[in-house]
Amino acid sequence: MAEVVLYHNPGCSKSRGALEILEGREEDLLIVEYLKNPLSREELAVLVGQVGGEPSALVRKDKKFKELGLDPGAYETPSAVIEILAEHPELMERPVAVFAGRGVIGRPPERVLELLG
């Protein structure tokens, strides 16, 4: 049976919603609490490739981003996204689900179903 990997933050309602959608499905589910177990640069590089699209979509431009004084334009390349998420895992957009080598950002949470179609 194939496995769905959910990069999860239990403090996030969208992440909890994606988890609820995925629980009880026939696919095996691996939950990675990326704040407790931050991803390595190598793991982040794979994730950026799996999600595809604009790498900058994986970076939350929230209050913490602004508090750090970061420039959104500086995090558009895969390497820049990998570096910022390695240094500040709390800035990773969530949830992210990966299945069969493809990934999606679960905003809205129902997007995780796109992987299982």
C-alpha cells in the first residue's frame, strides 16, 4: 500500500483539517510534525521538487516572517526557500501532503485529495 506523508502542525486548523480528511483512508499515513522534527536541507530539496510550482509558495509570509525583517522577493528560488525553511521551519506553509512523488500544499485542506484522485 502506498503511503501519504503529511507535514503537519497540530496547532494549525488547516493542517488538522487535512489530517482529518486523510485519516481512515486506505492509504497508509505518515505524519511528520516538522516543528518537532525539522527537515534537513536534503529533505527540503526533495519536498520543493515534489510540490513543484513556485518554490516561494512553501514560505509563509506571516507575522513571524515580518518580525524577522525578511524580504518576500528574496525567497523565490529553490535554494533560497530551502535555506530559509532550514533556518526557520515555522515559516513552512502547512499542511503539505506528498503521495507517489507528488506534493500539494493543503490550502484549502481538501487539496490533499488531488493527490489521491
